[in-house]
Amino acid sequence: MITVFEVATIVVVGILVGVEFSVAFILSRIFNALPDDSNQLGRSHGGRMLGALMPFWYIGSLVLSVIWALIAWGRDGTAFIIAGAAMLLLSVIMSVVLLVPINNRGKMWTPENRPADWKQQMRRWDRYHYVRVAVLIAGFVLLALAR
């Protein structure tokens, strides 16, 4: 029998995947189609807004998955939960090591103070983010398979 906790974990992680997928494949393409100033301002605002929310969402998803693994320990599907939690842990590590440093710089930029290589830094962030989205999708699928 599926529990409310399992459903809540899958829903929280699923919505995280959806938001990050949208950032990667919709918002970044919209921003890149705008003139440079609007592109950069949109990315800076998004970095501030999502940068304030995402740490709680990522850590919360990981914690929910770990708790689920502990509750389900020894039952069928536990390996999937552990593997899914490992993918979420990898996404947190990737975020802290690769994406957050770029985001912390970018969220402070304005058209007047942005560095000459701001587009290259944003492209690097986008590439890292694509990989992170793939890791998140893998984690989500593994959690869903646990059911």
C-alpha cells in the first residue's frame, strides 16, 4: 500500500524536476531570445528568486527520500529509493560546487556592472544545469520505480 509520505515525496521531487526542466528548456531559451540587457536582467532576477527557494527544495527532497529509505528498509523497492536519494545527493553536490558559484555572481549583475564574459558564464551554467536536470530526472524515476 502506498503511503501519504511516499506520495508526498514523489510529488515534491516531481515538481522540483518540472521547475528545473522548465528553467533548462523553456526559460533559458526565452531569456536567450531577448536583447542582452533583458536577458541578463531576467537571469539575475531568476537567480535571486530561485536561488532563495531552491536550497530548501533540494535539501527537503533529499531528506524526504532518506526518511523514506529508512522507513522502507528491507522491503522491496528500497534499493530504488536509495539510488534515487543518491541522485538527489549528487544534484545537491553539483549545485553547490558547479552552479551556485556562477549563480551567486550572476544574480548581482546589472547591465552596468556585468563582466565582459557574462554570456560565457551563463552558457557554462546552462550546460551544468542540463546535466543536473538529467540527474534529477534519474532520481525521480528511481523513486517512482520504488512504488
